Amino acid sequence: MKEHSHSPIRIARRLLGLVVLIFATISSAGAAQRGRPVVGATLESGVIKLGETTRVTVIAEGTRDARLREIPNVPGLRFGRPQEGFFQSFVNGRSSVQVRFDISLRAEQEGEFTIPPFVLEVGSQRLETRPMALRVVRDMRGEELGFLEVRPTATRVVEGQPLTIELLLGLDPDMNFAQPRLPWWEELPGTVELESRPQAPGARTTRLAVNGKVDVEAESLGLQERDGKSFNVYRLERRILPVRSGLLEVPRSHVEFGRLGEDRGIFSRRSRKLDSYFVSAPAFEVEVVPLPRQGQPLEFGGAVGNLTVRARSDTRDVLVGDSIKLTVEWEGEGNLEFFDVPDPGRLDSFRGFRSYGKTEEKSADRRRVTYDLAPLSEDATEIPALAMAVFDPLLEQYVTLETDPIPIRVRPLEGGGGLLEELALETTRDIIDIDARPLGEGLGRTASSPNNALVGGTLFGLPVLLLGLRTLVRRRSGDPARPAAKRRRRAPKILRAALQRDSSPAAAALAFAEFLGARTEESEAAWEGRDARAWNQALPPEQRISTQAVQVLDHMRQRLEAAVFGGDQPVPNQELLAAAKSVVEAGL
Amino acid sequence: MKKQLTLLTLFLALLFAFAAPAPAQEARLDQGAQRADAFFGEGVQLYRRAEYGPAVARFEAALEAGAGELSPPQRVRILRAMGNSVFRQGDALRAVGWYSAALRHAPRDRELLANVDLARSDAGMPALASGTIAADVDAYLHAVRPPEARRLAFLGGLILCLALLVELLRGGRAAAMGVAFAAFLALALALPWFASFIPEPVDPHLVLRANSLAVRSEPRAELPAVAHLEPGAIVTRVDELDDWVRIEGPGKTTGWVPAKAVFSLIR
């Protein structure tokens, strides 16, 4: 008889493994949701000469695990082997990581190329960069007919300080088209694009297609002299916000310009380039330094710049509880769109006011916030100054910008009550009262508890005993879950059910034979014509049943056979079941 | 097989007979407890009249009179009243101490937990740690007193034995899984009992400060701090001298702290 292999220990191990797997899945899902990596690519130069080599930089930010899966195949351009680098910086307690791939690119054919996206594998995600445009020309003439200057307003800024890149383009008056090729215009890793400042009223403007696709308004500065020559000068501006400390690299810029002619057909007109020239401006770097932690106020909301502030209210004479709209405007050169504005609801100075929220307007040159306040009592005589900490890059320190207090008059409500009375209806937390009942009251019945020895015995001793018993039982009787063992246990019930279905002599005999076969884990055919005494004698002594039980067995079988074959009275079900019970009790 | 089962049944019957709870003990008050009850009653009257100072004195007298004779629930009642009285006097820090002393006897008392939470908040102390697995496990381990822990462990053992018995008699995959589940459940129920064997501080004190407490190598305020204790940390009193107490804290930190910055939890 084989022992069954369902060990509780094995099953417990499986359960534990399942629990560990569930925990691992939950934590890795959490980790995946915590930060989304960003990928980008830039060209060192948007225009190169035939045979020249430039560089493509592919960056994966916010991850350490990035692989460059595919380098696009562009006929006419040859890509080199990627050089991988890993960069990490710590700014204001946050870690910033970046994986960078530098790939050389040699122009082997002349023409206009679109470099398809680079595919990266970041963790388990597949991310793509944007496509990039590259112009390869045989010759780049143009220095006599135009000039290009690209310069930042500062070469050193702090994190969060806006930066303007100004582009001055001068063209010979005969030229009638210009196409800037600025690899940094659409995407510059480590920066966020800011809204451009509107042109001054009355300024003359023209539209330029940067990189052949982005329509940009440029200010036309008119005819200017430079080195004894006259040029039509245009000005473009790009405002960005560096969000990461380090060196911000702005690649080389080019402008293609020349003259366009027109081909007129019968039904259409087409422009074509009559000649084409190039001017370029070199690449440059801007150092982005982190905001200093020393001296940083606790309430600092991230405001950086050279700002001014003013405030006004829509009314200065109100009843208690009436709304006052306090409008605060911050202006100047700074990250106006990004800092956290102060909240009067959290300021001690605004204790006498209830704040009902705010509305905001953001633009390149102004941040306007309108707070909805209500004075709580007639004791309020002014709207206090609203202060905000700002990091001034010029002074290189934190300064506090404050509005002027605004005098107001608050009249009491009719009936004398103020908002304070309304506040009296508000609830607050307090300690729960003592239990003041006498010490002898309400304590309930105290139940005893088992001692440590009993607990230990129940937890360890008894299970060990049961396991030992189990081993003995298994060795002796085999696994009780075996089909034969189950059949054996169910044999009396099956006999009862069979006799209830059909108690004819033949059916009763068959049912009894099946019963005997199930009890001895044999088939019922084994009991056909079997001599019960001889069978019992043949068993090992410890498995034999009593002589009396053997007699009952034999007697019953004879009666059943007589009923089937001899036409005798059928054996009553009760007697048959009683005989079955007695042999089971005897150990069959 | 039959013999073994019969023996086992007898054994289990004896086990249950042993484990059955004793007949209910009525809450009769002994002499000391009666005096404590009298002091407690007076303290309650004073508390109701908002005379918190005298109420505190009465409650302290009740604790002293009933020393050794008061049951944990009686002790909790007095300690909670002490906590409420000092809280009403405006001393949220000491209220935290009294409530914490009461929680040692009734760790799951919701009203006590609510009061200690409010007192900690008013005193500027951090809230009782929660939300992390370690904090939740710690809370579970200390949420039952030793007698309850023994009862839980005993119950877990019985469940395990029952599952083993079924598996012994019936076998099969379902019974085996039942044993595995019962073993897991028994372990979970027995954890507080296992934890009760970890030696606790002999004379635990609670650090009653809103900010961290400086520990000095000698009982002199002008000496520099050799360590810092977090608000709400539990330390062991080793010695005392005038206004100073020598403590041993987490991470084997030892040193002297001002006596009024720590609160004895053995009440």
C-alpha cells in the first residue's frame, strides 16, 4: 500500500511561495508607477557639409536601466557605434539620473534627411524619440550675405530660473527666404518650454519656419549696418526653464537662406530655390546650478527671479463675513508659471479672515492670483501683507516679497453676531470622558487562562503526537485518502443504499459481495464461493477477525445463496445490515 | 487504530477539561481596593466640579491604596481619570504619560486610544506609529495582554490539532491543505504569546517631550548630549538622582535625562 504524497509541509511551502509572489508583484508594480522615464534626442548640428561628421545624443532621463535597441538605418547617413554614459546628480535631496548615448553621424550623401526615431528599452517599456531633420549640403557659403548670432541671456543660471535664447539673423536685402535649422528649438533635454513674451505693440514681425515645420513669429528689426554692409535683421527668442542642474548644451545652429523664384504653370505656381546659402552659430553651454539650501526659508515655494508684487482689493468697506477679492500680481523675469503661491488660509497673519479659495492667471510676464477672503469680525482693520520667499539670482540670496497691507473697514452684521458666532457651531475634538462608575461595578467576569505549559503542549506536543500517530497509521493502514480506503469506509452506506434500491435476493447477494470486497479492498468476485474460515486463517494474526464474526459472515452468505439459488426466503435487509455492522466492528 | 483513537479522544477530553475557564469570579473588593474605590469616588466628584488639582491627588491616593489589589480594569479606570484630569489642567504631555500607562493594561481600549491620540497631538508629539508593516505587526503583538495571548495561542493549537486529526483519519489533499492553513493560523494566533517571552523593560518610562530629548553622560545640564531620544520612546530606568534619571534606551543608549522629561509606565 503506497503512502500518499500530499505532505502538509509541501503544501505550506507552496502557499508561502504564493504569498511571496503576490508581495513581489505588488511592490514591483508600485515601483513601476513611481516615476516615468523620459527619452529624447538632439543633433549637434541641423546642417552639415557632405563628408562631415556630426553627433546625435540620445538621452533617457529618470532611469538607470536603458538600452538603445535600434539605430535607424538612413541611406546616405552612416551612424557610428553608440558611446554609453551614466550621469547622476543630487539636487535638493532628489536624485536625478540619466543614461546618455552619443552616436557619431557621417553625411555620405547630399540632401534632406529625416532621421527616424531611436528606439530605447527602458525597463520593460519601449520608448521612442522624435524624428529629426538633417540637411547635408555640398557647400555652405553665406558668411558675406548673412550672419547669425545665438546667445543666451545668461551663461549661468540657477535651477528654476528662466533663460532666454536670443537669435539674431541678418540677411542680405536681396534674399527673400530664410529657414532656421535649430536642433534645440523643439526639444532641449533638461528644460521646459516657457511661453514666449508677446511682441511689443507696433513691432513689425514676420513668420519663419524653424526646422521646416514650426511656424514662429520673428521680430523684424529692419535694415542695419554691420561691417560696412546692410542687412535685414530679424530677432527670434526662445524662453526655457532649466529643471535640472548641470551643463545645458545648446547645439550648433544654422540658417539656410537665399532667393526663391516662381515657376508659373497654366494652372499652378511653384516656388523654387534659385540659390541657397548658410550661416551658422556655434554651440554653447549654460551652467545650471542648484538652488542653495542654506538660507532657504521653510515656506519657500520655488519662486526664482527678479520679481515685484502688488496687491489690490475689489472693496474696502464690507460687512462681517462678506467677500473681499484680494488680487495679487507678481511680475518680472522669473519662473512665474511654476512657483507655489502663498495660501492665506495657512498664515497666522490672516487669522482674522476665512479663505474661500483662489483663481489664477499665468502668463509669460505675470502671475495673477485672486483670493476670496471674508473678515470674521469687525476687529479686522486691514488686509495684512502677503509675503512670499523668492530666490533672487542677481543678489544670489533669498528675499521676501511682500504686498502692502490694505486698510479696510468691516461693519458688524445686523443683530450683532459675527462669523465668530457661526464658528461657535463648529465642532472640535476633545478627550472622551472618564468612566465614573465605582471600581467594583461593571467589570464583568474574569476568565482564567491556560498556563504556558498547557499552551506549549497544545501548540507543539500534541501536534507532534498526532504526526507520530499519523506515521503509524499510514504505515499500517496506508493512506486513508486512497480510493480503496474511501471505498472501504463507505461500504456500509453503499450496502444500505443498494438494499434500499433493490432488495431482491440476487441484488442483496451482489450488494453483500460488493460490501465484502470493499471492506477487504478486493473485488466482489473474490468473495464468490470463498470459504470465510480459510480466508481468515490465511490472514496475518493481527488482521484476523473473530471466529464469531467469521461464523456470521459464513451464515449470511449461505442464506443469501439459498435465497438466490434455492428459492428460500430472502434475507431481511435489517438482518443483513446488522451482520455487516457486526463484521465491521469485528475488524473486517 | 481504534485503540489509538480512543486514547487520543480521552486525552483531548482531559485537555478540554483543563482548559475550561474557571467559574466566574465576582468582582469583590478587598480592603485595599475598597479604600481605592473611596478615593476614586471623591476624585470623580472633584473632577466633575472642574477641581482638577485635588482630583489628581485623590486619584493618586486611589492608586496607592489599591496597590497590589486592583485588577487591570480597575487600574485602567483610575489611570484614565488621571490622564483626563491633567489634560484639563493643560498638561497634555503628562496626560500622554497617564494614558500610556493605562494602555499597558488595556491596549485595545478605543476610548483610551482616542484620548492618547488627541493628547499626543496637542502636546506636539508625533502620532502613534501606524501605516507601516512593522508598526502594524508591533501593534498586533502588543494589543493583547499575556492571559489573552495564552488563550489565543491555545485556541490556535486546538485548531491545528483538530486539522491534524481530520488529516490523520481522512487524508487527502483537502485535509492536507486544511492542516497547512491551520498551521498558518496557529502561528498567527500564537505570535503574541511568543512575543510575551521577549523580556520587557523592568521599569519602563516614556519620553514625554514634543521634541527629541538630549541624553547626557552625567546628571548635569551643561554637558553636551551624547545621544537623543525620540518623543514617545520607551526607556528603562536604571537609577535616579535628585532631578535626574539614568536610563537605558533603544540601541543600548545609556545616560542621564531630566526626571520630568520621562514618565514611569508602571502604575
